[in-house]
Amino acid sequence: MRSTITFLLDGKAVEIDFARAGSEPPTTTLLEYLRSLPSHRGVKEGCAEGDCGACTVVIAEPSPAGTLRYRAIDSCLVFLPMIDGKQVITVENLRSPEGSLHPVQQAIVSHHGSQCGFCTPGFLMSMFALYKSSSLPSGDQIMDALGGNLCRCTGYRPIVDASRDACALGPHDHFSARESGVLELLAASPHDAFCVRSTGRTYIRPASLDEVFAALEEYPGAALLAGGTDVALRVTKRHESLDPVIDIGAVPELKASDRSGGDLLIGAGVPLADLPPLLGDAYTALSSALNVFASSQVKNCATIGGNLGTASPIGDLAPVLMAYRACVVLRSVRGSRRLPLEEFLTGYRRNALGPGELVAGVALPSPRGAFVRSYKVSRRRQLDIATLSAGFRLELDGAGSVAALVLAYGGMAERTERAEHAERALAGRVWSREVVEEAARSLEADFTPITDVRGSAEFRTLAAKNLMLRFWDDSKRGIR
């Protein structure tokens, strides 16, 4: 099993042998590596937790269509082995070989979109990723693309205007002319599994499920890594020395999704950015949750399996997935099993995974006409941890009474939970505002929230009640 990784930087193949004496630890972030190079200091470290976008770079890799797909990522959340077989593009690469500015750079200059300049490289890379994917982006698409980048002095209007004007010229640039050569170089890169042992640490990147199970058997206490947006914080913020690490991000079985028997089965390794096309019009509440979930940089790496596997009490996806009555698909050498999501989450940061088991996917039954909505209360629209979130589902009988109901909340307890008292208070009753107001008072028996920097216990309780009333109002305007 190889101990080297290969990727493209500055249009050339770079090989790092972690077995070589003095090599970087395998949990070295891409940001740390780039800033160690004298020619790639444009990438900046602002927060080291994927919150500011100053470290944004673009990763290019082959798409199913046989072209390159360009994704903006936070380089502070990506370990070096995760870029094996990919092309890394930094702000230094934007200028053409002839020396002219890239359209996104020229647009920033023309619109006076940079002042102190610290955040500008990250903004340029987010703009570049948008430039390569959309020639006429809507206002919402531009704001989504820039939502993971923070500016403290320029203001967003000139940056938004620069993005719109640059994209109108795209997507052809000097990268387009070199795509075939890049694809050939990437195709020549090894695609098998590798095991890195450096500075006393072990990092394994299996290439199949069987290899994952073998690694789990050998290293039962290993940290499982998918997209890295949560696990990487243990290194960048808590300064832990993760050992060993099993990186499941290259396992094709975990990236597959299909529809069978009316269910939508989503592979645990599917990045959140790839979910909307899979969801279509059938799961609009989940699509709505994804719109305010995180930045593009985070969603390009974060996976649905990783989001649930962390068992965060404030995970934005768990409440709406409960509303869809989702089941978590678990796999091991012993076979597979499905657990309803509320049974999979067992406590604060705890789940029902057994020894040698991993999250292989999420099964979403068809809503079949049920009214489902998701809500998030936070201090800002994007890139913020929720104060509380909710996923609600309503089914009425012919008389307008509640036949089935799910009221799931995140941020109200040590795990995402259903409001059982409130659900019972509504069961079989006429779906009216008066009844909902009465049932909302039952939330005080369901939850005893805490007070923290995101909101007081009193605010959470009041907001949770108000979300029930908003759901009632939304249902009256949009019930099918």
C-alpha cells in the first residue's frame, strides 16, 4: 500500500512521501502546507475553522461528464491526503501565463472591491468557482457563493457587482485551454488505497468498503473522517494529535445514491452541495434547510453521513430528516441494518453505531403528500450555528383533523428530539390556530433548553412555540 500522495499545483504534479524522514504529519492542513511555500502566501488564515473564507482555494477534479468540476473549499479544514488525485488552484494561479489579470481579478479592480486586501484572495477564489460554473448567476447564487467569505472593510456591494460582471464574461479562460492536459495528468495519478505513517501517526484512506471494514477491525478506535468539516476542528482548534485516522472520502460505494421502492437512498459520502439535484421537487423542506445550512466551501466537503454521525444536538439536518421519517443505513462486515433517525441519535454526541459499523447512507421515504417544513433560528442567515432548528410534518384526515404529526427540534436538548407531549396534544384534533396555541404550551414539558451565547433558555422556548404557529400558518397557505 503506497505512502505517497500526488496532486497538481501550479499545473505540475506534486508528490509528497509521508514515509520520508522529516515529512509533514498526515493531518497537516492544506492551508498550512500552502503557506509553507514561498510562492503561495496569498492564502490567509483568519479563523482556522471554516468561518471566514480567507483561506479559500479551489479544487478541480473530473466530473461524471468527463470535464473538470471546480469547487471552492476552506483549505483550513482539509488535510493533505484528502487532495490526492486532485488539482489545487490558488489565487496565485489566476493570472494568465501571459501576465494578464483573470476576469474575476479585473472585476474586483474595476469595482474597487478591495481595501485592506486580507480577505480579497478568498473572495477571488469563491468568485472564480462561481465563474467556472455559471455565466449568468442569479442574485441568490452570487450571495450563496460569497456567503462563506467575510469582509470587514470594503462592503459587499462592489464585490457582488464584480462577481456579476465577471461571470457574464465566462466561463472560458486560460484554465479552459488546459483542461484536457489536466484531466490526463489526474487520470495518471494513482487511485488505489494508501496508508500513511508519519511522525508517529497513522492515516489510512481506503478505496472500497471492504478496505474500510478491514481498517476498522485493525484500528477500532480510529477517528472516521469523511469531509473533515467537523473532525478537522479537533486539530485546528483543539490541537489534538489524531491517531489513527480512517479517511472514507474516496469510497465510491458511499457516494452512490438511487431510488428503490419509493425511497431515496443517499450515500453517506455524498457532499451536501450535491444533494439538491437528487432531491428535486419531492423534498423541498430539506432543500430549504440546505440553503441556510452553511457556506458553499463547507457544503462542498461536508457529507450527509458525517453530519448525522457527529450526533450534534444542533445539527441542522437532523430535525428535517426526522420529519421525513428518515432511516440511517448502517453497514459492517456482519451486514446492514436500518434505524429510524430518532433511534440512531442516543445522546449528546452519541449514536447507535456498533463496533466496526459505519453510516453507509440515509433512506428517505417519499413524503406522499404530507406537508413538511424546516426552520432555522440563528443570528445570521448563513454560516451560523443554529440557536434552534425544527423539522415539522403534518398529515390531515378528511375531516381536517391531525392524522399524523412530527415535531422535531434541534438545539432544545442534548440531542435532536421530537416534542412528544405537543404531538400527543394535537393528535386527532382539528388543525386550528387555537388548538396549536394550546398544544404549544406542552413544549415546556418536552424540553428544558439551556442558556448559552446563542440564546437564552427563555428565548429558545418562546421561539419553539412560535415556530409551531408559523408552521400552522404555512400549512394553511400551502397545504396540498
